[in-house]
Amino acid sequence: MTTAQETIKKLIDSSSKILIAGEPSADEATMLAMLALKNILDASGKNVFLTPAPNENFKTKFVKIFSRPENRGLPQKIKIKIPKSSAIEELKYEEDETFFNILISPKNKIEPTDLIIEKSPHEMDAAFCFFDGEDGWKKINPAVVRPPTEKTIYAQGGDKTVAEKISEVHEILNDSRPIPQDTATLLMASLICETDNFQRPNRNAFGLADAFLTSGADQKTIGEIMLADKKAGSAQILGRALARTTSEEILKTSWTFLTKNDFEKTGVSASKENLLFLLRKVRSNIMPYPSSIICYESGDEVRSLIYHENKNTLASLAMALSAEPESLYFFASGFKNFSEAETRIRQLLKQFF
């Protein structure tokens, strides 16, 4: 066992309450890997808390492999502050049909307005984070007390897929025992999503897939789920997107433009999930530039989905456009037309190149 693996094992063995945290905008590959990790840690007898919870679209899509009871989200803790200047003679509670009542008997006078009621962060012994840096912690809701650095593992980045990283956690805790079938299925689905059905090169992807299938991953059900995404409308909107995509060598950027008519004719909505799907597909079919922009009409304005593989550049772009980064992308709105959107974004990109 390597030093890094020993560190992970000690972290898990010494922890009772473990947080699994991702971006609010966590993609399907990440969410599937987070659920697989939760299975692994649950099986080790840990109290595991997951944030964010899978959204309804995710549940609907993956219901055949994600049919467990509602996942354990972050608990809330409420703190009632009583001024130290108000000496307490007695503190007790009672219940009635409607309320659980806390009774405070002060030695001196105290007013209800003197009390402060607030949410209190929940303590965690350790954390597995599927995001990078401080910004991810700020987005966790309800807030948690951040575990020490040595008890925090960041699972994003590097040349390994998240499926590979989570399978390694299972191996660390279970030696050579096979991955349970339901967990292997989640990891197989995660691997397929992250590699775009093995179209994106990854040196360990096929070996991992073989291991997951050997552990009983339900390839047939995963195939049915992925096939459901390949509707005629999705193919049509992708065709229109590719037809309206150009690449700009100087700025190392691809530009895609979609009108309201494109969405109406194909029956595909301009939802966040659909636009991220288009972003992945467009990028997998063109020269892989660091930056990709999708400008699209929505209502009476033009909006943009902006991707950049450099997080610092992305953060600067987002700040300039009064937007909030989500992983390696963000959405910007308020443009009057395509020309304004392209001009504004192009000016910003030139500042960073």
C-alpha cells in the first residue's frame, strides 16, 4: 500500500462522520461517483453525509440504478444564544400538541429580544471533496465545520477519472474483495459519462470497465439509460449546433450560436442540462481548444454558456460578466443580441491572452 493509500485508510478508519461534497452543479459522472463512494463508506459502518443531493432530473434518468432510499443529506443544527449577563436559574423543556418548548427561568430580567437564534455549522470528522479550493466550501448548505486539512481528500483533477479514484478507495478498504454489483454499476455509468462513452482518451478506462463488468456492473441497464439520451431532438439540435460552430485559432476558442427557432424546431428546451450536453458534444467533435462559448437566444435576450479549462481565467471572465463559476463553466445573461454577446466576450478573452 502506498503512502497516499495508507493516509486515506487512516483517515477513514479514524472518522465516524464523513462528508461527501460536490459542486451544486456537479455533473452526472461526478454525482454517480459520489453515490458509489457513499455506498463504500456506508458498508464500512460510517455515518456518511452527501451534498448536494441528486436533483430530480438525475433521479429520473438513473432511477434504474439509483433506487435506494433518499440519501442522507446534511443535518441542520440550531443554536439558541442566551447573554451571559443574564444569569439562568433553571432551563428545562416541555411539549404540547404543537410545539417542543424550551423554558428559561432567569435570575434577572430577560426579554425575548435578548435571545439569538441561528443556524450552527455541523461538525464532520473528515471530507471527500469533489471540487477544488475555497469556493466549493462556500457553496455547501447548510454550512459545515471544515475538517482539518489532513482529514480532507480532494477527488477532482489529475489524470485519473473519478470512477478510478473511487474504485481505489474500495480497494484500500476491502483489499482484493470485488466491488458490490450496485456500486460497480454506478462506477461504470460514471466512467461512461466522464469519457463520453470512451471517446475521450484515458489510459485506464478500458481496464476499469472490464473490472466493473467482472464485478457484475449492469451493462444492459446502463446502455438503456444512455440510449434514452439519444433522442431525435437531441441529435437534431446537436447537428444545428455543430453547423453553427466555428473555431478561432488566435483566441483558442470555439463559438456556437443557437437561435430560439433551433430549440423550437427540434423540441429541445434551452435548459442547463441540455446546454451542458451540447457543450460536451461540441467539444468532442472539434479541435479541443481551452475555451468554448455557446451563445443562445432565450426569451428577449441572448445568454451564453462559457467554458474555460483554466479556472483562474474562468473566474476572471465570470467576475467581469457578474456571474458565478460552476466547475469549469458559467452562464452569463443580459445580452441584447448575438453581436453584443460575441463582442463583449471576445474583448474579455483578448485581455487574458
